[in-house]
Amino acid sequence: MTESETHWTRGSGGNQGTYVQQQAPRPTEAALSIRGLKVVFHTYAGDVQALDGVDLEVQRGEILGLVGESGCGKSVTALAVAGLLPINAEVISGEVLLDGKNLLKMKKEAVRLSRLNDIALVFQDPMTYLNPVLTIGLQITEALTSDLKVFAEDLIAARMTKLEAMMKRSLTEEQELESLRRAKQSHNLSNKEGKRLASLRALDYLRLVRLSEPEKVLKMYPFELSGGMRQRAMIAMALVRRPRVLLADEITTALDVTVQAQILELLKDLRDKIDAAIVLITHDLAVVSEVCDRVAVMYAGSVVEVAGLVEFFKNPSHPYSKGLMAAILRPDLSSETLESIKGSVPDLINPPSGCRFHPRCPYAYQKCPESKPPMTEVSPGHAVTCFLYGG
Amino acid sequence: MDLEKTGVGDSRRKSELRYTLHLMRQNPIVVVGSVLAIGSVVLSLVSSLIVNPAAGNTQNLPIRLCWNNPVIDWGIHNLFVCPGAQVYPLGTDAYGRDLLQMIILALPLDLEVALTIVASAVVIGVSMGAVAAYAGGLLDELVLRITDVFFSIPGLSLAIVLVTFFSHSLFWLTTAVLITWWPTYVRLIRSQVLTEKEKAYVEALRSTGAGRLRILFRHIVPNSIYPVLVQATLDVGGVILVFSVLMFIGFSPSPLLPELGNLAHAGIDNVFIAPWLVLFPGLTILLIALGFNLLGDGIRDALDPRLRR
């Protein structure tokens, strides 16, 4: 369990609801941290307050499950991190820190480069997220070859380590190693060499995502692959750039259960192998219990509870989380009725005052509609935004 | 499961192509169209082998305007019969040149001009339309208003004005037709790119940090080019028609130039005593234009997903 040593305390002064995470000289470097992110969508009907101060942290080698019902802002959070919000969206405040650098303050080109290098998104529907007219191989290697300068060193190094690790090398492999050494010294990689190295890398990653016959898959078009194969190809496409942060947006939703299990296994495997920070966005608590190290629950545009996996399932604290847990079908507890959370998702154009959950909350009292509850720690690494736990 | 899937890859791709060709073969009209279109292209490629280009030369020609084809009887009195044994299957023109040879000589010029115009129009139209649609906003608006200006003026009149204003050279004739032609493709590709750019794979591409030009020209344009290709095939016939019309109504750089419209123009003075002079060049234009139109129709039908299956 990689629970970070976080201490939630009230930020000094003013604005209620914004809390600064205090970590003296940041012991465990968070790969990605989102602080007080507020996003508004300008629409004809009015301003949709999609994100209302999201706070999140993900460490390297950790899978964070981001759960919540439809429209609670899970995907918007991912898009905001990648700088891919639609034009009618506006980031009101907050910061997205990638290794300490604020992505929201960067220039367009710099954000593009960080997407190229550090952040990868995988989307939910593998059918529509691949270009139908190009082969899988071209689509996987494209990011590498189109910005070869960025990746040249990495590609050369990876190939060299592989060649050097070989017990016995053939003559051609010796020559290849030699030419790679020269390329490394002169910092000059020809496009042809780059393409070759890139497709070797693509092969490695197709193997990593456990696609059988990767050589054939490279030359195939998306329509020739099944749904599970496409999803793996998409993941390979995301990983081939060795991102530091992987945002997986409902990647298992469109797949059947057996393939889903394989993909989840793959995610765990990747966390261990490439040491990426993975955010798994889902609305399926079963999926969360399967792979995640920590869980963050979102409701109506803000994170209402963050906890380690075991802690969360043992002791869900926020009334909304409790409702979620109660709504899980359990064959072992034969109750006549299925519990559900009363009411429906609030209208985000006119969100409820104070705690956005109060109209549906069975425990709400007069303080709830008045002000926003602060993030309060109930036990180490387990924080909740609810007045029931102080604040 | 995966193994079996990968096995079918190659054959399935080939069978899609074969199915497309099969669909085209099934329609007799399309077969006629492709024979005409491909035939004219082949004929123009080998024309210099069949016909001596010097045949276009008018010097030292003893005969002027005669008919020597025993099969066709025009029923015209005082028809000139060519002296000597040489056969002129389509008669001679007013300068004494074999009309059949002239028509074959004219093919490469007409097709070259038509293909140049269509190709340049596609390149200009597609790049402008695609960029405008992808960028949106002010640029899109600007490009659209420019095309509006061109659409509001009838193409032929605009070409006539341009050629009159500049010169009757082949270059300006080509340019004039090109100028009236490219806006069609802007509209066509723009509408395609507008739908294509909203597709999910474009978002996925952006998430991988792909540059805008790369997304547009490598991914979106290849996905939206099919209607443009169909339109381009149809337009080859149309451009030949417009170009020969310009020549026919008298914008030819030289009366001797072997060009289909120009040949018809040269024959119009003698049309009552030698109707072949207008008829055969005109028929040739008709056949080529018809051929490319039918071929374009065939391609469109074969690529239409609703008509497949």
C-alpha cells in the first residue's frame, strides 16, 4: 500500500474549501497532483460548474481509482490534465502539477510536448479511438517517429541495452550495436533508423500488452482486430512513449468480463513494470477493488473521499460513498430490496449550495447547505469532505 | 482466438478491393464508362506512336476539305472526293489535315489540360478547405466568403473575362478554368473535415501529443478524401467540356492547334458542306466527358456503404 504521508490542514486565510497539502520537503514525489481545480463549461443554458475544486495526488507506481456516477466530472478531470478540454470550457482556478510544473500555466506547444512525453490517455471505446485508414503499426509508432528528436536518445538507449544484454551476438547485431553507438555519440539518428527502432519498440509493447503475433498485428488495420485486441493496441499506443502518468478513462467499460479481467491484470503488470502513475477512471467498484491501490470518490465536481483501497471498502465514510457501497449487489446478503441513493444527480448549472450532496444526504443538518465542508482526515491517508467528521 | 483473427487479415483486405471491383463490373454502364475513360487515356498516351505529330503541319498539303470514306454517305451534293488512294476515314479538315489524326493528336492536350486543372484544383481546394475547417473561426469564415464570391459568378463567364483580360494562351486558358474550379473542392472537403474532426480518434491523437498539421493531413484528410476523388473523376469530363467550349467560342491561341473544341470551331464555317468537321470532334468530347462521368458515378456507388452488402 502506497499511502502517502499527507496531512490535510486548513489553508491559511480566506477561501473556504481550498486546502493545501502540507508536505515539508515532499518526501514521496507525486507524479501528478491536482489542486483546487475548477472548470466551468459555458453553454447556452448557462455555466455548468463541472469541476468545483478537485484535489488529487497520484504517486509513481500507484493505481488510483477515480470513481463516481456519470457526469460527476471524472472525464473532465482527465481532459483538463491533458489540456484537451473543449473550447467552451474554462479553467477558473487551480493547478495541475506534473513533477512540480504547472501544466495550466504552460504554453500550447509545451503542453503538447508534455502530452507527447509524460501524459497518456486511454479512452473507453476502442472501436472509435483508432484511425480506420492507417495500420496499427503506423499509429503506434507515429508519435515516436513524428517527434523523433524527442525520442531518439531513449530509442537508441533501449535498443542498445537490449543488444548488450544478449549473451551472444551475431555479426549483423554487432554492426548494429556499433552504428547505434555512433548515432548516440553524434546525436544524429536518421529517419529510416528511427522508424526501424520505433517499430521494434512497438513490437515490444505489443508483446507487453500480450497481443499474440505482434508482427502481424503491426501490419493490420483496426477493423481486422477484435475489441479486446484494439483496446490493447490503444494501451500499447499510449505506453510506447513511456509516459509518467497514464489516465485510463473507463477502459474496461466496452469490453466483456473476461477481456476486462485481462486488461486489468495488464494494468497491474504495467504499474510494476514501467512504474507509471495510473489513474483508473471508472464507475465500477468491482474494477476498483480488483486493481487499485487508492480510491478517490467524486461527486458533482469535487472529490468527496480519498482512502486506501482496504480502508475504503472497510470503512467508507462519506455518506455518498456509504450509499455507493450499499448499492452494490451482494448475493450473500439476501435482502429483498436493492438500496439506492435517493434523488438524482444535481443540476450543475445551479448546483446546491454548501455541500453539493446535501439534498440527497440522509444525515444532512442545517450546516450542510450553508457552507462547503473542508477536507478532513479521519485516519492517516483517509480524508473526507463532510461535516460529520468535523470541520 | 487471436491467432485465427490474424490469419484472415490479408485475405479480407484483398477481398474488400475485389468486392469493390466486382460491384463496379456488375454495372454495365460503369463498364462502358471505364472503357471510354481508360481508353481515351491510353489512346492519348500512345498517340504520338500512332500519328506523326508533323501531320498537324499544314504546309505542302495538296488537298483541302475532302471526304474519302465509302461506308458513310452524307447525302450532300458536290462533296469533295479526295484524289489519290489515301483513305481519310473521318475526312480532312479545312486545312487538308486528316481529321482522325487530328482528333488523336488532340487527345493528349485535352486530357493533360483537364488532369492538370483537376489535380491543381484538388490540391488547392483540399488544402484550403481542410485547413479552414480544422482551424475554424475567422479563417474558416474568410475562406468560405472567398469561395462564395467565386460561386456567385457563373464559371464560364468568369473564365471568359479572365482570358479576355489576360491573353488567349494555353496557360491563361488553363488558369482561368482552374480559378473557376477550385472552390467546389473547398466546400466538399470542408464538410467532410468538419464531421471527421469531431471523431474520437482525433481526440485520441491529440492526447498523444500529435501536432495539428500532422493530425489534419495525415489522419483527417485521408479519411475524408473519398468524396473528393469521386468528384475529381466526374470533373475531368466537365473540365474537358468547359475547356473545349472556351476554344470553340473562339478563345483559341491558334486556329491550327489540334484541340477538340478548336477543331470543331475551325469546322463551323463549312458545317453545311462538311458536317464531319463539327460532328466528330464534338462526339469525341461527348464520349470522353461521358466516360469520366460514368466512371465517377461507378466509383461513388461502389464506395457507398449503403449500396455495398
